[in-house]
Amino acid sequence: MISKSFKSVLKNARKPIGVNNQRFAGGGGPKKPKMPEEETDFDVIMVGGANATALTKFIQHEQDDVNNFWKMALVTDKSRYVIPQAYFGVVHEHIAPLELETGTVSAQVENNARTDIGARIVKYMPNENKVLLSNGKEYTYKALVLAPGFDHNKDKIEGLTDMEKTPEEEQFFLHMLDGKERADRNY
């Protein structure tokens, strides 16, 4: 879910076609400074999984000025994510199971953004533009982007956890996107 105000921020941040990011255009260019550990006030906080990570990376790529860029934080509960479109390719042995997951979040997002991996938002305070994280940190923001993705949780269907323990020879396969091990077993 992206708010109208954040959509306008993204729209205004777009560069003209043909302008390359100096840092990525040939492996050079000045680096943005690392996000200080004590920073708690952000322009944008992204909350979610693979989509939030990709959006953070995209915005970082779009902002060339090393002296003027958005202070961003990414709050995500996992360090890597299953790529849904690769699931059936793995199950049908067109893609290796190891390629089912994204790269690590820390490898995708530059260090000028805060990444809170393994954390979740436990309290939203929209009237104060604040969030409280499960790790005890409290952040303020100008824009909050929620991109949680799908909740692939077998616990929502009664008895499914017990059924998945069925031996493979009995042909019970749970098709959900929770890891390369399940995709490999289903194959």
C-alpha cells in the first residue's frame, strides 16, 4: 500500500530518460555516507519483504546526489525471500532450488539506509508519525510504505500442519511459498 503523498514523492524523484546513476554507470562515483546507528528520524520507512526491499533499492538507485538523499529505513522480518514466480520452475526442475530465493536484503540495499532485519512493526502511531519495532526501536517518518506481500502461513488451515508430515510416498504435497526445501520436496 503506497499513500498518495508517497506516490507524488516517487513521481517527482524520477530522473529524465538517459541520465545514468553516477555510482552504477561504470562502477565509480562517490558513495553516500553510511546511516548512523543512532538515527531514528527518517524521510521514508519501508515495511515488508521482497517488494519493500526492491523499492528501497530502486529509490536508492534513483538518488544520485550524495549530499542530498532521503534517509530511509527498511523493516523486514526475514533476510531473504522466496520468489513466487520461480516456484513452479523449481517444482518442474527448470530452475535450481537454490535460485528460488532472493539475495540477502543486506546485499541489495546500500548502507546509507537503515535495515532492521528480523524486526516487525508492533505499534503504529500515525498521529505522531512514529512506529515501534519488535526490537524496541522507535522511529519517526515523513512517509510510511507498507508492502507486506502475502502471508503464506499453513497455520491458518486447521490440520494442515499435521498433514504435511505425511510420508512422501503417500503423495501429499503442500504448495506454499515458504522455502526452497519445500519446493524441492514437492518436486
